[in-house]
Amino acid sequence: MSDKLDQFARELLEKTRANKLEWRVYRNPGGHGREEYLADVGEGYFFQIWRWVSGDNRTISLQLRAPDQPTTIDSTVTNWPPLTGYVPAQETVSRFRLYSDLFDAVRESVCGPEETLGKVEELLRKIG
Amino acid sequence: MILHDLFDWSNSGVGLAGLALTVGALWQATGAKRAATEAKEAVYRRNAADSFAEILRLAEQFATWVECERRAEAVVQVREIVLRMARDRGEYDRFLGSDADKMKSVESSCQRLGDSLGYSEFPAGATEKRELFGETLKIVQDLSGILGRIRARSDQEGR
């Protein structure tokens, strides 16, 4: 099942970067450190992506919600993967990168690039 | 009289043979010394290649930690690279040849990345991340190139 969601993640990344998908904020990172976005792909199907950050630890999950179904299909990756020898296995790193790139693309498509946020922060500081 | 001449000739002959033997022994000793020096150089070259291969391995691990967004591990790894590079550059400088400057530049890139990752959060923006991944990959690429050239020179000189 997660193979299928990995494939969807690749497609979602492509479409998000090409601005073909409209994502919206589902939950802002509050004290819980979880930031969540949602995209409607039509006919009652939704993709939801969330990232939980705590220090250096990151968990990213992609979920598919189908109409009239209480359960969701999801795939979750973390950046504290099982180690092979000393470093993380390449396959785990690749999956983490795919989900992290997708999350960053989604975030950028909703909030604008990080530079925009930096600029706004600077302007707000000027106001005092 | 004839006997006296014979003694003179035989003495000269023995003297010449001795001289020839001495020259031969000296020639052999010089050859042996050269062979020993060459063997020592070959061992040094081999050690230099092994040390830089180890630095490359650390750089590849550093790149993996960066891709995993594990800041703490990446910082530890890159600092180890900087320390090893300084030591090995000092020890094997003569084998680096034209790569000595390149090595210094890679070392300062590692130092800069170590400082920036050590004192601030892992970049949150996609663009910043891409830049960081690009820089990390460049370090691995440069070190890989340097190691390849050290090995090629070592092979050439060994022939």
C-alpha cells in the first residue's frame, strides 16, 4: 500500500511544483509542532500531508481520504531510520527526501517561498 | 728483476680488482638505497590514498545526514572531516600536487557548513535546502576527484 502512496507522492510533487494542485492549510503548527495541508483531487477524494517536528526529528505522513470511508490510507516516513552499519539505508533516505520535498513544495505553494516569509518577518520587525 | 716486475704487475692487478669490487659494491648499495626509498615512497602514497578515501567516506556519510535533515549528526560528521583534512593535508601535502589548493577550498567549505549548521536550525525553505544539498554534493564530488587523481598519480609513479 505504501508503494502506491509513494507513487502518488511523486505525482503530487510534480503537480504541486507545476501549480496544478490547490493545497490549503488544514492545521497550523501550534504547540504540538504538527503542520498539515489538504488537497481536494475531486469526487470526494482528498490528500492530506502533515509534518511533525521535534528538534532534529521529523515525521511526515501522506494520507488519502476516500468518500464515505471512515479509514484513511496512509504512509509515514521519519528521519530517524533504522541504521545499516552507521548511516541510514539509502532506500529510507530516498523515501524521506521524496516526502520532505513534497511537504516543502506544498508549504511553498500555500505560504509562498521561505524568502517571502523572511521578508514579511523583516517588515514586521521594522514596524516595531 | 723479472720476478720483481712480476710482483709489481700482480700487485697492480689485485689493486684494480679490489677497486672494481669496491665500485661494484658501491653501485649495488646505491641501487638498494634507491629501491628502499622508492618502496618507502610507495607506502606513503598508498597511505595518502587510504587516508583520503576515508575522508571521502566521511563526506558521503555527511551528505546522507544532510539529506536526512539530521543537523546534529551532520555537524559532528563535518567537523570530523575538517579535522582529518587538516591533519592529512599536513602529512601528505607533497602527494596532493596541484590539488593542494582545491583541498584547502573544500576544507573551508566544510568549515563554513559546519559553522552554519552548528549555530542555526536546519534550513526550512525548499530553496535553502536545495542550496545546502548542492554544496554538500559538491564537497563529495571534489573529494572524489582529488582521490581519483591521487590514485592515478600513484599508479603512474608505481609503473
